[in-house]
Amino acid sequence: MVTRGARPVRRRARRTGMLVGAAATVCGLLLSGCSGSTADGASGGKVTLRFTWWGNDDRAQRTNDVVDLFEKRHPGITVSTSFATYDAYVPKLATQAASGDLPDVAQLDYRQISQYADSGTLLDLAPYLKNGTIRTADFDPHLTRTGSYGGHQVALPMSVGTTGFAYDAAVFRKAGVPTPKPGWTWDDLVEAGRRISALHLKGPDGRAYTGLGDVGGTEDVFEEWLRSRGKKLYASQHTLGFTTGDLTRFWTWTDRQRRDGIASQAKDTAQIGSVAQDSPLGRSLAATDFNWDAPFLAYPPMLGDQIHFAPVPTTGGRPGQYFKPSMLIGVGAHSAHPKEAAELIDFILNDPDAGKILGVSRSTPANQRIAQSVGKTLEGPEEEVYDYGRKIAGYGTEPPPAAPPRGDVVLQQSFSRTYQLVIFERKSPAQAAAEFVAEAERELR
């Protein structure tokens, strides 16, 4: 079985140097990759790399274990590690990128590729792919291409994942709702929410327990809703692939669920963040929550083994769901040690022992050979995530779209913020949609 569970994150003292009290805390929170040694010389002639990522404590423990193993096999390299939640990570990494101080190795979101590559923040990995320092023979070429921009391979997928709805199977059974299967529709989802809400269950504080979490503020859901209708989020790096009318229809649909009492209340939707605990499902106020497959692993330990993962609904059987890198990894353009950074990336992606340690903490490994090996060792929710991916692949999905435009990181936040104007009834779905589309068109120019 792959190592798992809520183990305490071991302090990597030799990487953080002699820091004291609040200074150490600030260093960790700011993802500064602080270290008591600098590259070359100060650490006895060794190369020091900075490596940063987002995730929870379990992912941090596993990643630090892999780094320990890498250092043992590469005694001339020390790795200073840092991590944070996604919400804290994104703005800090953007600040580092803007100042030309991106860490040597950084975990990247699919949405960040265009933003950083276009500004010259990421190193072209082509030389290290060509000379074999980084190997991609066991990767799906379609997936590998998601890390390219302008003809340059600036990042590589760490894992492959897809989306779904975490749901409480016990509540579904109580409401007489069938187990969701590939091909179920958006109408089926709404009907499930209606039947569950009709049970009039109560949350921990006595408030109404709804069948659905409100997905109106989640751009990923809107994209898959569009794709299931033959449209897409972006037509090009500078053009939207949908109209104001499309977004009006989507937000009218989600707002109606809230008004009908089958989706979460506005104040609960507004609290949704990057961790499962913030969702209505995580707070035992709803029976469903949209998420990616890797974060799904947080639900069963918190809520029980009755929490499972369902496919994204379709429109008349047409799926909008697709596979994409759960996250990618790249090298800062100004790294003083690009070769050693490439060696660390190759180790994380391709070493069988590293694969065993990481398991599916970042979803299914992008290295298909390692994924097959890891899949044989999994149990419980981790096995469910692995099997879920194979089931969705068997049903059929389209290749992932190109990396979103560089303005998408801003627009993703704006999407959620603008939808709050709808749920707090300050603007109609049509007014909010017009406002968002106008902002998006300005951002993409």
C-alpha cells in the first residue's frame, strides 16, 4: 500500500537554516524557499535548489520524502522546499515571477503556463529533453503538449486528472437517487438535488441541508457545461469561445437551483475556497461538491467512507469533461542551476521509488508506466481515484484544450466574484454575465 494518511510534516531543518520564531513562520508563509545556505560555496560547494508547490500536509510529507531520496542519490545537491495552500501560492508565485525570482523548480497550474511563458519566466526545457536529462517516453504526447507555449516546452505534467462530483452515497440512497454513472445528465444532477433537498435534512447548526453545492462560481464547471454543448471557454489566446447569452443561461440555471432551495445558500457558497473543508459538502451542508480527482481524497477521511466520486454530467450523453495535467512542473528562467533542476524534475516524474511515495497525491502519475505500477498498490479512496480515471477514459473524452490565455488566472477569480453579485441578488444573471464578458474581453486584448 502506498504511504498515506495525515502524518505530521517533518521539518526539513537542514534546508531552512538557523531561523528563529516569527521569522521562520513568515518565511514559510511567503513561500520564499528560505535556506540557511546559498547556491554553491555557502553549503560546502553543493548546489542548492529551491522547490515550491501547493498542497496539503500529506502532499508535503510525500514530496519531502521524495526530495530526501533525491538528495541521497545526488549528494552534491541540496533542495530547499516550501509549500502553501493554492490560494496563498498563486499570488506569491506571481510576485516572485514578476520580480524575476521564480524558484529553480516550481509546481504550476495549467492556467499559469501562458502567463509565465509569455513573460519569459519559464525556462525552455527542450535541451534537457533532447539530451535525455528529462525523459518523456512514457507520457501521453497530448498531455505533454499542454506544457508547451509558443513552440517551446516550458513545463511538463506531473500527473493527469479530471473532474467530478464528490457525493454522499448514503444520502443519495436515502433519497432514492440512483448511483451516478457516465452519461448521466445535468438534468439528472438537478433532479438528484431536488429529491435530496426534499428530505428536509439539517446541517450541524440546524440550517437546511441541500442536495447540491452551488457550482455557479466555478469556472471549471462552466467550461465543462459549455463543452458538453459543443462550445468552449476560449476560441484563441485573445478571444472568448462563448457569448454573454451562454453565461446568462448558465448563471440563470445555477441561480434557479439556489432560489428553489436545492443548492447551497449564498453565504455558504461565498465561503468556498481551495480546500475541501470550506465547501458546503465539507461542512455537512450539502450532498455534493464539484472538484478535481486529487482533492477528492480529502473528503472520505473527513466525512466517512460513504463519500464517492461521480462523473461530470453530460448534455444528452455528450461529455464536456476532459483530462488535463492536475499540475505541471517547470524551471525558473533565471535558475543558476538549470541542469540540476532538470535532474530533480526527471526524478520526480520518472523514478519508480518516487512514484511509489507520491502515489496519487497529485492524481494519477503522468508517467504511464509508473501509473500502472502505483495502481496495483492502492486501496480505499486512492484506488477509487485511480479506477475513476480509467472509467472516464473508457467512456470517452476529447483531448485537453490548449493552455488558457495568460489573463485566465485573473478571470477565474473574477468569475467567482461576479457570480456573488448574482447569489446576493445585487445583479441579475444577465447583468452579471454582461459585466464579466466585458471584463474578459478587455483582459484578453
